[in-house]
Amino acid sequence: MDIPRKLGILIYTAVPAIVGGGIVYHFFGSYIQVIIFEILLVLAAIGLIRN
């Protein structure tokens, strides 16, 4: 996989991180769940890039 495609994947996962973090905080009202959500997104992005 070339570098522009990897950067595109990282940018594509940044949008759900921002919007999804706000939604998770709205439903749970705690930053711990937001941090867990962000960690899961980072792991998914790393998994996609390593492929």
C-alpha cells in the first residue's frame, strides 16, 4: 500500500474520531468511554494500514 493511501485512511478515520467522540460523550457522559472509543479507532486504523 502506498503512502498517499495510508494517509487517506488516517484522514478518513479522523472524522469518526471527532464526531463519534462527541456522540459517545453525549450518551455516556464520561471521557473514559470516549478514550476507549478513540483507542479502538486507532487500533482499527493501524490494522488497516498494516495490511
